[in-house]
Amino acid sequence: MTTPHDRIDGRPDRRASGAEPEPGVRPAPEPPRRLPEFDFAAYRSTELRSPRQPLVIPPSGATEPTGPVFGVADVHPLDADLTAQHVGEPLGERIVVGGRVLDESGRPLRGQLVELWQANAAGRYPHKADRHPAPLDPNFTGAGRCLTDEEGRYRFVTIKPGAYPWGNHHNAWRPAHIHFSLFGTAFTQRLVTQMYFPGDPLFAYDPIFNSVRDERARRRMIAGFDMDTTVSEWALGYRWDIVLGGASATPTEDR
């Protein structure tokens, strides 16, 4: 049973409860967080979005737990090919992104709805709020979805997104990334995360990426170049497995 002094991660907050370690006993250091911080000073907008009051867990039955249910009738095969959604082909480097969705024991999860959205090759999103003075691509919407197969596999054909400035601080640029969303079998079962590309020089300067304090967890957000996913004479491939739950879970945006 939790108390007002329990933290979200389940460990008692000694500062709040007033509990002190025994004399001569050094408290164990806290392990690095494997999820993004709620309030990360370097990521300025988290100060506006993070909760001001303790979280409230609604009682069972207060929300609808059984829908929506997504199936093959809701997803078209071309939804997973972001380069074939318009009359012409988009500009930029064509890539294939694929992998598996796994549970904490490494078992594949079939029938999971995987959605993605991203900037175009110039680092521009098509929505009105994007003020980055980079060109829009009339042949690239930047959104797609698919269902995992019997082995938990997903696959997208897309364009490698560009970096873009985002105004968080002076000369702030986001590394190239793709947003992912995963739906389970219930309305409340949704996870959102970001996938990055290997060797990006902007990693060290990006507070969103570094809001995940655990270095090993950050590495789990980076896709690996994969020759098996690469299509000969056509597109480079990147593999990114998504693990839901457990010590090896892919970091997700829990806000």
C-alpha cells in the first residue's frame, strides 16, 4: 500500500517522510532513471507540463478499458509506406525501419498498432505550428501505421528525417528522430517514444534525449544499421526493437 510519501517509482521518499539512514550507514545511490524526467530543467517546457500536484490513480471502472480495438480492417498496407502516399516520391534519403515489439520476457507481441510521425528530409513538419523556415514536401505527409505480425515484426518505408531548430535554448537543434506510438488492446494502453539514428553529433546537446539519465536506456532509443533490413540498390535499413516493460524496456514518454 502506498502512502503520501511514496514516490512514483515505488521507493519511499526519505526526504518527505523524515526518515534518516542509521548513523554510519551510507544510503545506496539511486539508480539512473530509465524513463524521461517529468521536470528536467534543461528541457524548459517540462516546467510548464509537469504535474504540480500528486498524481491521482482513478479507480477501476472509471475509464473505458476495452476499446478501441484495432485490426486489419483499420490499417491499409500502404499506410506503412510513407513514400507512396502521394502522386510523386518525396525528396530525401529513402530508408527502411523495422524491428519487433516484445514483452519484458522477449516474447513477440502480435497485432499491436504501431504508428509513427516525423519531420521531412529538411527537418520540417507539415502542421501549422511548425515555424521552421525549411521547405515543405508536397509528397511527404510524415505519418504512417501498421500492425505487428505473428512474430511481433513491424516495417516502415520512409525518408530519413532532418534535424531542426526548436528554440529551447540558444542554437538548439533536435537530432534526427522518428516518433513512435504503440496501442495495446485497450484505450488506456498507449506508449509514445522516439527512435534516433546512430552516431548523431547532436546527442550530447539535446536535453530531450538526455532527460533519460540511464546511458544504457538511452542506447535503447537508438536504432542500429542493419544490412538484413537494407534493400539492395534501393534503401538503407535500420533495426529497432521495442521492448515493453521490464529492466530492458524502451524508454517511453510517461507524461
